Amino acid sequence: MAFFEVRCKSERLGKQVRVNVVIPGDRRQSAGEIPVIWLLHGLSDDESMWARRTSVERYADDHGFAVVMPSGDRSWYLNQPAGRYEDYIGDELPALMRGYFPFLSQKRENNLIAGLSMGGFGALHTALKRPDCYGAVACFSGAFLIADPTWAKLLCSDGVLAGDPTGTDADVYALAEKSAGRADKFPVYLSCGTGDGIFRYTAKMRETLEKAGYAVSYSESPGGHEWNFWDQEIRRAMDWWAGIRRAAK
């Protein structure tokens, strides 16, 4: 297993960015064939936290997955005056990383986007906007509360939102509902601890996605908004995705 710390220029953000990349030890796959997990962090974290707080590197090596962990600041992975974070994560970042690591697969079925809390929101939002890019999505304790009036007010004061996001491009519930008629749906893994204060938002998202026709694998277990829960969930999600990939062969 190899661990890379990448610092490079993002044209979409107009600044230097940091990305941590894990490459599996067995690289006997042909060029462009290593499956990739695009793994997003939460609101108070950065690109280092998944590797610092979980065994994601070891879990990925067990499956032969590469993992790309970018910094998204406190952006909610949305385009905003402070930077076009959605465009960076969804468009520019994959192109940059595949340029530096040409063995990363571009095939839809070989790409999973995942994240915790704010990153869970960002993962699902990015995939709903770009369903042709990702073969699966995993959200742990997803912060799908962006349309909650209290949170919307806070995010407006932070400059992330310009107003009530209900029904707008930032509304993941609305995006999921609008995608009901599409044929390019991806399987979704949703999980949340039963002791997590945002548990109800995961339940609502599960209902919304299933009503729109998505295949949702749902997991709940004792736990709060904390790393012990997320460590077990990233492993479960990798096992889930590995099973999907085996079944498709």
C-alpha cells in the first residue's frame, strides 16, 4: 500500500489544494483499471481525517481499492462565491488525479463516491448531478439537513447559501425526486447511528430515494456522530461495494 500527499493547483477554486491518495499494494491491474473510492470529509475535518481516525488504508488494501481523499474546506461541496467546490470535486479533481495516477479507472462501475456527515451530503449531491460518473454512493451519518430552517440560516450567514435552498440545486431531496424517471440510477448505501442527532434525516433520505426507484442498502446500529461508528461503516461500505462488483462480473 502506498500513501501520497498531493498538493496541486485547482483552477476551479483558484488556489492550491491538498489531496491524500491511497494506492493498493497490488498494482498488477492494467492501466486505468484500479477501482476508486472518492472519500469526502465532514464539516470540522480536512483531507487527513479519514486516514488519521480510521483504518481506511488497510480496508482498501484488502479489496484492492484506491482511495482519494480531498479537502473540501467547509463548503458543503457546493458552488458558492468562495469557490466552485462542486465543480472541483465532481469534474476537476477526477481529471487531476487520473492525470497523476493513470491506473485509476474512469469506468462508472469502478467509481464509488462516499462521505461522512457534510461529506455524505456532498457525495450524494455530486452523484445525483453526475450519475454517469459513479457506479455507487455511500453516505454515513449524511447531513441531509441543509434545508432545515435553522441550518439554512447558518449556512446563509457562512456564505454557503444565498437563501432558502428548498427546491433549488442544493436540495438533495428535490434532486432525488427529480431523478425518478432516469434509467442511470446507482445503488446507495445509507447508514446512521441510532444515537445520532441527525438520524431522522437519513430515514427521510432513505424514503425519498426508495420512492424515486433507487436500490438502497440501509444500516443502522448503536452509535452517535463519531469516529468509532464511521470506522466500522467505511469497512461495511467497502464490503458492500465489493459484493456489487463481484455480482456484476
